[in-house]
Amino acid sequence: MKTTINKRTLACLIGLAGLTQFAVGNTISESQQRYIKQYEKQPNVPKPEEMLLNTDPEPDLASGFTSLYNGKNLDGWKPKGGTCRFEAQGDAIVGTCVPGSPSTYLSTDQTNYADFVFTAEVKWEVDGNSGIMLRAQSKPGKTQETVYGLQAEMEGIGKDRCWSGGLYGQSAGGWYYPLWLEAHREARAAIDKDGWNRITIQAQGHTYKTWINGIPAAHLVNDEYKQGFFGLQIHAGKQGTVHFRNLKVKEL
């Protein structure tokens, strides 16, 4: 017997399928369950069912960008927050952890980046946590300047959490957008632990999106930070050497 489905019924079925897929995607992956207790008390931690998903293709990175590194020295940048070392080494900026130092951020002199697409490639020579501050702010601290705001996480290669591309509130309440959903499975698997990894960040108005090696990662709507500087993080700790290259931005 032939069954006929009218257009309205078909549209409803497609809509329900989409909602079901969205609901499944917004559940926390089994491999990520152990992080719920660890982060549930952070002020910013989102409810999984309310997290937005990035399904957009990575922005075109071929034209319209301005390089943020001249390939010779660190003109246009200065470190904030600690004494970890940054050096210009050929086509890359290399940051090295100094034991005993707080997290340090090599920060752009320009402090009014608002709407933009930013991209960079990151490689770990010695494992260590890192990230890219965006629309970052700073304020005097007890012993050194404090850098705060949103950071696109670059997790390092030793952890199995795999949240590179997630959005963290540095000195600002913790995780805004952890990559712990079932929908983030591909993004969590995107890092090449032996090579270069591209982080792309788009900030436009209140909306932030990230991509890891072209794979969609975070999608956050937040109105706390309107503009600020970029900062390359070397995290406090015992070790870590991180290379950054192809640093460039297109202001929108």
C-alpha cells in the first residue's frame, strides 16, 4: 500500500528529526562525564542543553588579513602578567614557561580589536597549556598585572580532555564553553599532537565562534567584552614551550 505524506507533515517530521539530533548533540559525552563535578561550581559553566552549536564552515582565510608578527622581532607586542619568555624565532613566536612565574600573555599593543576573524597556528615543542586571549582586558594586581577575559583554549598534547577551541573565562569565572558535548566529538579529535594546529576565532557583536583545524568548535553569545587586545598565553607551571605562527587578523 502506498502512503502519501503531505508537505506540512513532511516538514514537521524533518523538524522533529532536527530537534532530536540537536538534543542528542547537546548531551555530555560519556568520556567527558568526569568533568561535570570538577567544573559544576564555576560561575560561568553552561547547562549542556542550553549550549549553542557551531555548524558554520571556517571563514575564508585567503585574503583581507593583516599579519600580527613581522618575522623579525616582537615589535607590536609586550608581555603581561608574568615573566615567562617569548622570542622571535624565524617565522614563529616561541613562548617558554619559567617555573615560578604566573601565566604570562604576550599581548598586542593595539587594545581596541572588536569585530574580527583571527587565526594562528600553534605547535607544542614541550607540552604545556596555552591559549589565545581575545578582546582581552588587564588591570593592576597585587604583584603583577592581571590579564582577564575570554580565552580560546589550546589544551596542550598531554591531556585527554581535548578542549582546544573551547572558550574559558581567564580570571573571569572559568569555563564559558567547554567542549564536552557529544556534538563536539569531532572537534575533540581534531588536534595533531605532532604538528601544527590552526585555531580560528570569529568575534562579531555578541557572538563568538571557533574552529580547530577547520572543524567547528565553540559558539557563544556573550555581551561582557566589547573590544580589547590579543594575548598569547604561556601557562604557569613547571614546563612548556609553544610555537605560534601565521598570526593574522581581519577586522570586520
